[in-house]
Amino acid sequence: EPEVTQTPSHQVTQMGQEVILRCVPISNHLYFYWYRQILGQKVEFLVSFYNNEISEKSEIFDDQFSVERPDGSNFTLKIRSTKLEDSAMYFCASSDREVRNSPLHFGNGTRLTVT
Amino acid sequence: QKEVEQDPGPLSVPEGAIVSLNCTYSNSAFQYFMWYRQYSRKGPELLMYTYSSGNKEDGRFTAQVDKSSKYISLFIRDSQPSDSATYLCAMTGFQKLVFGTGTRLLVSP
């Protein structure tokens, strides 16, 4: 069964550094998402992306965050200047239609640790 | 009031028991309801997807939605130790998926 793959599985970075989290969505999917889960808390929406632009973002997704689909297969999340509170699991997800018509398929996440 | 409420558990049951997991929500715009299972250090895995009110069955799993009460349930029959995981309810109206906090289920042999 096709799956969403994320790299790296664990990223450790120092506060203030830039990080790029990478995702390869399922190949025929058109809608892409980033969610995060702080340890012990619920999964939270960050951003949705369709047709090479952001379609919705949460209040968490401020100017320090950006997303990009640099080629036909990768979908990236960049955090420009990491803060301690950015430490979390970051999940990429994709779907072939809008989320109301098609459930999301999630990757196994990247654990980001900011020291 | 939280948009989606879910008891975090843990819920401990013996193997073979029927498990009932529930969520309540406040946003009447939600029409699409999902249950995800999450094992430790893994991403959420879709179990059930339902639209509007009613029941849906898939093997040992049954999802129920009662929009009038803003209440959704997931039933697991003949629970197995391999069902031990965190179960997340999730719902949406149009765009973003809103998750509950997840209920941790422990099925003992």
C-alpha cells in the first residue's frame, strides 16, 4: 500500500537554527498538510497546501514557518529560527481530494528536538 | 468549551472485551468524522471514515455518529492485545482536520 514517507525521523537542532523537514506524499495525491504534536498533547493543524499554494494555515504557522513543493514529489516544512517550543513531532499528510471528501494519510513523523 | 473533547484514559480492558471510545464536539459545521489509531512513535493510521450521522462497520470496528447530540463513538469487538494504542477522533467541516486528545487503550492478554 502506498504511504507517506518523512525524513529525517529525528532532528536535533539548536535554538535559532533553521530546519527543513521533508515529506514524500502519496504519488497521486494533490492535497498536502503539516500537523504537529507536542509531547502529551493533541495533534494540531499547521497548514494545508494545494495547487502550489497555501490554502489554509493556523495561528501557529507564523512567519517563521514556510512550506514548499520544490519538485513533483517532495513537500517540505521550513522553520527559519527554531525556538524551544517548536520541539514536537511533525506529521506530513496527503489526500487525493479535499479533506471533507477524502481522509488524510499520515507519515510516521519527524521528531524535532530544539535545545 | 473545547472544539473536540475526548477522555485521555488510559482505558484498560481484558482481551475479548468490547471497547467503547467516545468524543463530543461543539462545532455544528463538522460533517466528516474519522477515527485514527496511533501506535507509539508512529503517525496516525486511519481506521474509520464516516459522513454525517449513522453507523459504519468494518470488521471488528463500528463507528457511530449522532450529530444531534454532537457525539461520536468507536466500538471494538473482541479486542486484542494488538489493539493497544492511542485512538484519536478527528473531524472536519471543510478544510482542516480537528483532533481530539486521543484515548490510550490497553488490552491485556
